[in-house]
Amino acid sequence: MTRFAIGITALALTWCCGSTALSQQPGFGWAGMHEKYQQFRTDFHRNRLWPHPFRAQDSAAVMRFFDVQRDNGWRLHNTLGAGMFDSNTNQLTDAGRMHLRWIVLRAPEERRVVFVLRGRNDSETATRVEAAQLAISEMIPVGPLPPIYLTDQDAPGSSGAYQTTINRAMTSSVPAPRLPPADGVISGSSTGGGDSP
């Protein structure tokens, strides 16, 4: 045998022994090649379909912003603000009771949460919360009651007395309906024939 043939034989034996040893280790050999092929195939299709696999994550990130805004809107709507309590006794007014009734009985189940605006001091706040709790327990005598939370943000709007005053002032200042004054010449009319002045 020539040196060349001996070198080729030694190289082939080394490769066979080395590939057998490598095939027994995880991630090498035919099993490793299959795993690498599957990973290559997955990466190929993911890259080919980009950005579609990731649009759901982007959509969810955008929709989370709207969820926060929706929650804030419901919180403001379910707030019993300063106009819902009597300024002297801190008891619920009729408007406050009607609004509380809507929250407790007609709002969607997951949105039946009451927010009470904090008062000027702790005793005023405690009186407001107690008035709300008593009203809720009268509306729902049996079963779980909706939770009550304190808030520092008043609901937009104003008291019913103020709105009534504004509405009456606006209604009383409306001028009486009048037709425009006649010019003496009626356009477009005919007097039956002949000469008309």
C-alpha cells in the first residue's frame, strides 16, 4: 500500500469512530440533524410569514391602552361625587340614590363597583361611605354586596339644582317667536287678470 492509501484509510477510520462517538451525544448524529432541520424549517417559515405571527402581540399591546381608558371611564361613571351628597349632612341626595341604584342593579355584572369621593376630612368620608353602604344594603338585602372604593377624582358634571337654574334662565330668556315684518309687496301672487297696481 502506498502512503496515500494508508492516509485515506486512517482518515476514514477516524471519521467513522468520531461520528459514532458524536452520534451517541445529544444534539449530534442523525437525531441531531433531524432537530436542526426542524429548527431550520420553523425559522424559514417564521421569517417568510413575518410580521403575521407577531401581529397578535402588537394588537394586544394597543388594545390594553383602550382597556385602561374604558376602566377609567367606568370608574368616573360609577363615582358618587360631591353633587350626590348633601353638603350639610353628607347623606345621599335623591339623585345620588338613583345613580347608586343604577350602579348596583343595572350596570353590567363586572362593573358593579361603587366609588365614593373623599370628603374634606376623615369623618366626612366615613359618613359618605356609611350612607352608601346603608343604601346598598337596602337595595340588595340578601347576597353579596358590591365593593365600595374611595377616589379623589370627582365625576364630571354638576348638581341638579344648578342645572335646573341654568335651564330655567335659558328658557325664560328665549324671545317670543315672531314673523318678519311684511314689506307691503307680496311677491308671486296674482289678482286674477287685468292691471294690478
